[in-house]
Amino acid sequence: MPAERRTLDATPAGEPRFCHNRREYTPGAAAVSTTPSPGPTAVPATDATPLPTREPDAATLAQADAATLAQAAERAAGDLLAPPARHRLADVIPAPQHVQSDATGDWVLPAEAVIVASADPAALAVGEQLAHLLRPATGYPLPVTDATTPEPAGGIALVLDDTVDLGAEGYRLDITFDGVRLTASTAAGLFYGVQTLRQLLPAAIESPGPVTERWSLPGGTITDAPRFPYRGAMLDVARHFFAVEDVLRVVDHLARYKLNHLHLHLTDDQGWRIAVDSWPKLTTLGGTTEVGGGPGGHYTKADYARIVTYAADRHITVVPEIDLPGHTNAALVAYPELAPDKTAPPPYTGTEVGFSYVDPADERTYDFVSDVLGEVAALTPGPWLHVGGDEAFKVKGEVYTGFVERVQRIVADLGKTVVGWHQLAPAAHLDGRVLQWWGTNGEDPTTAEAVRRGARLIISPGNHAYLDMKYAPDTPIGHDWAGLIDVRKAYDWDPGMHVTDVPSSAVIGVEAPLWTESVTSLTDIELLLLPRLPAIAELGWSPRATHDWNGFRDRLAGHGPRWGAAGIAFHRAPEIPWPSGPAIPAQRDPAVPTQSDTTREGVDLT
Ligand code: TNX
């Protein structure tokens, strides 16, 4: 642990530095995109032609026919004179593996398009997700049907075909004059293809209400598959607690960029956030605090199941973390018998680390660990259990490794795979175990040695991937103990080559952790996540050959209007050429109710 790590200033209890509702937030360099540019046209949401009060006569009918014909002709002319698709096929984040453009294949989504999916519940589910994404902005009905052999036929075909060789997460996207064909051998592949398709449509597709827009797509073929199987982000819900709705929205952000793991840091000194039936006071006592003295909170088992299901529907696996043996003050408040001196410590709402630990010499500690991990494992369909292991400064040497080895066996006996911070490295290897490396200097012989004994790594360098680091000195929230991380710093490194003497074959992927000592609202989360999360996502997904800062910067710029249209806060990083001027056509009717986002806290767009 770097020494400067301790310089994080504590927030005095009762005096939160960060307000929960950041709608009025007006930082200097870091700007929330608050207002979509006024669009050129605003047309009514519905055809407001008044209904005739009596039977129309022949002349009126002829007039109406002529008007309809004229409208149709105008539309056809518009189509002929239409500008080509605004996006290039390669304008996707993460950069796809292979892109073959074909301008003759540019295509415009018609109002009567149908989404036809393979007759398989998994493919139909992705079809519904696609329709759900496209209906609000287009206002088109986009019915979803099934077929044994789906064909685009002027719409969108989702083909689930287990004979194609695209891997567990790959897809192929063909855009031609006849529509779109998306092919994959798994539902995950189709889902990722849908995310690509979404980015190839004009930014206004993100609008929660109908807009006037030509829904054009650039012609050609994308063949794509990820570089690493593990692509994640972590949310610390312990330092500050976040409502289920906020977590679901973070899941949405992960899904957009083809991340497939959400690591939840569920326990820490400041709060215990997951209900455990056999040790109920963990939440009833240990869950009622957070940094700065706020009320905290916890997830019931039903809440947690809701997050797990919502994530799974988006092909995201939840990785729950119970941090042991340190970072356990909240547990000790609830159950003093776990404390080394058998005395309840005062609840902790500051931001120091490394002072607390469960008693490694007491058998009741191992009952506690078994019960907690057993209940969390039972709630978690994914293969991983993260057991923390970081910053247990007071549990040293063989006492530490002995504790970790017992915990690792408990996890294995539950049928799960151990993940832990790289401080676990000196403990004996156990089949499959994964270390999450969060160093700031790639020279780490202890971790390299653990890899030689069989460990695999998730790479989360503190000075590149930590989303709680400030972008610049004036970033109003976040830390700087690992340095400042602007977008280029988040992007310009290689997870496969980062730790000396660790071959890329031992790296299962990359993760961007967001610690929340200074993060109190969904808007704060988004300001730190965006635009750096797409950078980390590209490192996890894209082949190294596509890595190019200038190209990434330009592609990223196009996402500003998307987030703006969707009401998502982001940091207007000065090194990104965000487009200026009108980007999003006006909504047809601002009164049209938005999707589920209306219930969530977000940036005030009015
Ligand atoms: C280090 S990274 C920690 C966390 C802090 C974070 C703040 C790691 C495994 N431990 O306890 O929240 O720094 O950046």
C-alpha cells in the first residue's frame, strides 16, 4: 500500500462535504452535461388532425388521397436525397475486432420495421430488449416475432445459431440495403451485437421520448469478440450506501460498454450492506452508518436478488465482496465477540483504513465467515466469491496467510471460486483462485510468484483504473493517492502486459473500481464513471491492434450527445473533442413520459 494512501482527509461526521442531490452542481472544468442542444424541429407527438364530425364527401376523400400521395412522394424523395449515415461503422466503443464498411448497404430503420428473432426464448428476450431500446426515441411499434430462419426483410433479424464460430460472447452484424442481421451462438453475443447496433444509430436514439430523426445505419459487416473473458467495474456500496435503483442504473452503464461483471464491495468499516439471516445484527446495527454520518442502509436478500437478476438479464455476473479480515469495524460493532479484545468499537464514519480486524485466533470467527459466505453464496448464481484481504495491517505474516487459507477453503467448499485483492498472494494457492491486482507499480514479485503457483489476475491498477481518482486537481470529488487519472491515463495502458513477469495468459481481465468515500449520489457516480468507464471497457474487450488514443478520443466524443440525450451526467473532459452545437433533435413532445429513468435521480435536463 502506498504511504500517501493515508492522506485521504476524513469527512467530519455530520458535515458531509458532498450534497446528495447534485442537480445544481456547477463545477469549473468538470461539467455535467445538463441541457441538450435545442433541436431544429419540434413536431407534435401525435398526428393532431381533428376527426371528421360527419361522413366525408367524395371531393374531400379525393383531396385526402392526394395529400397522402403527396406526403408519400415527399418521403420517398427525402429518402433518395438523404445524406449517408452519419456514423462510420467503426465508430463503436469498445472498438470491434473486425469492421468491413460497405456504403451501398447504408440503411434507414423504417417505421414499420419488425424485429424477428430465432424461435428460442433467449433470442426473443434479446429481441424484446432491442425493441425496448429503440421504441422510446423512434416512437415505432417494432413488434418482436419469431421464425425458424429469421431474415431481415426490411427490419432486424436476430439469429441464434450455435453452429457459427463466434465464441461465447462474439457476434456478427450485417447491415445491408435489406436491413440488419445479427448472428451469434449465444444470447450474450446477440446482446453485445445489440449494444453495437445502438451506438451505430444517431445519438438521438438515447432520447427517452420520440424525436424526429432519420434512423440511419452505416452499411457493412462487423465481426466481434472480446479479448478478455472478465470485464468489470466495482461499486463500493459500503462507504456510502446506494439504493437498488442506482445500482441498476450502473448496471445499464456497464451493459452499454459490454462489461460483464459487477463487483459489489458490500462490507467495510463504515457499513455492512447485505442481510445475513444467521447474524442479523450485521445489518440492523452494522448497516446504519456510512462515511460522513449519513443513515447508511442495506440490501435485503430480495433487493440483492433484484440486482443479480437485473444484471443477469444484461449478461452481467455479480461478484459479491465480503472484505476479510480487515475492513470489518461494522461487523465488530454488531458482534463484539468477533473483535480481538471482545469489545464493541464505536461505529466508524471516517475514511481511514487498516485499523479493524476479526479475531483470527477465535473459532467463532470461522463460524461467522462460513455462515456469511454460505448465505451470500446461496444468493449468488455466479461462480465468484470475493473475500477482500486488503489492508489488514494488524494481521501479519503467518497469522494472515493462515486466516486466508482457511477462508479460501470455505469458499471452495461452497463450490465457488476465490477472488481477493492481491494481498492474498503469499497465501497457499488453491485451484482457480484469482487475485485482483490494484498496485500502482507493475513490479510486484510476490504477485508474479503467486501467478507461477497458478493464480490468475484481474488487473485494476490504482493509477489507471481507479475511478475514484480525480481527473484533475480541481475535480470536486474523488481521491488522488494513486495520482490523477484523466481519460488518456485511463486508456493508455495494456492489462495484458502490466505486471512484470506475469504473462497475459494469466490475466483474465480488467476491472475499474469505484470507491465511494467522497461519492454520495448517482450523479457523483456518473461523473466519475463517464467518460473513463468506456476506456477501461475498451481495454477489456478490444484487440490490442485497435488501440489508438486519437481514434478513441474521437469515438468517445460522440458519446457525449448520447449521455446528454439519456440524461446521464458525465465529466466534460477537456481532452475530448465533444461536439458543440445542436446534436439532438428536439423531442416531439417533452411531456411524453420517459422510461423507467423518470423515477431515478439524474441530471435535470429542463
Ligand atoms: C484502497 S484498493 C482501498 C480501499 C479504499 C481505496 C480508496 C483497496 C483494495 N483498498 O479501502 O477505499 O483505496 O481509493
